[in-house]
Amino acid sequence: MTTRDRILDAAAELMRTRGIVRTTTKAIAQAAGFSEATLYKHFRDKEELLLHVLGERMPGFGRVKVTPGDGRVEDNLFQLIRGSLDFYREAFPMLGSLLSEPLLMTAHHTAISRYGAGPGRPVERIADYFRAEQGLGRVAADADPDAAAALLVGACFQQAFLRYYAGGAAAAPASDEVATALTRTLIRAVAPG
């Protein structure tokens, strides 16, 4: 296992158990068995490290790749929804602490924006997918891609929040039945007449 992988694994574990606010780069480096200087040879700052944890060590959304025109739109939406449900379920324990710290939230927003990242990116990515499918005639011409993407992400975020609220970090993942119900509801809204 590479130094970078050990740092990412340690960061993911600490961020899941402590939250991003209470996880320091010093603690991550110590948990990985390295100096903080070694951590900074691989990552510029905690925000860059967080982005790599979210993209490389988290299930779901970040790893789901759907290509406009490939497969059925309904199947693609199911994959996006399933991935989003799993991603947000894992992300709540990591990122929830930011919500209670307005100054830290502002600092995090500023820092993460330097990387062109943030919670709006998934909505933009899915809206782009809907627009591309619309251009191919596989999504209704009068469907609003931005609204459809917001509904998809918002529903998954809400499901994850409710599960986290009721069961904490150990909450069970949303079932495929939940993902299927969300998919069927959304496909009815965007399917061509």
C-alpha cells in the first residue's frame, strides 16, 4: 500500500468517526504512521484531502458513471439514485458537524470553492446528464434538467438525513426498493410523452 493510500484510509476512518471539524491533518498523519510534512507532500490542505476521500474512499455517487445515450434512462437514473443514497449516507457523519459551526462552514466553503467543488457539483453533473439525454430525445423536451437533478439529489439527501437522524452513523443503507420508487417517480416526470 502506498503512502498516499495509507493517508487516505486514515483520513476516511477519522473523518467518519470524528467528523471533518474534529479531524486534523496532524491526527490523520499520526493515524497513517507518517509526519504531517509527509501528508502535505501528497495533499495541499485538508480540503484537498477531503475531496480525495470523498472521490476515492466513499461509495456511490462519485463512482457512478452514466453516459448519455447508453442503456435505458431509467436504469441510469437508478444507478445515480442508488449511488447518491449510499454516498450521502456515508457523508453525513463526516460533514454534518460543519452545519453546526457557521464560521467553519464559511471557511470550508471558501477553501473547497478553490477546487471547483462543493455540494452543488452533483446537481450540476446530473443536470448536464439530463440535458444531454434531452438532446437525444430520451428526456422530455419540456422537462427542466436543473429541477430534475435537484429533485434527485434532494430526495437522496433527505433519505440519508432521515436514516442518519434515526440510526446514527450505523444506520442501514436505503433499500433498493426506496431507490426504485424514487427512480420510477422521477422517470415519469422526465420521460418523453
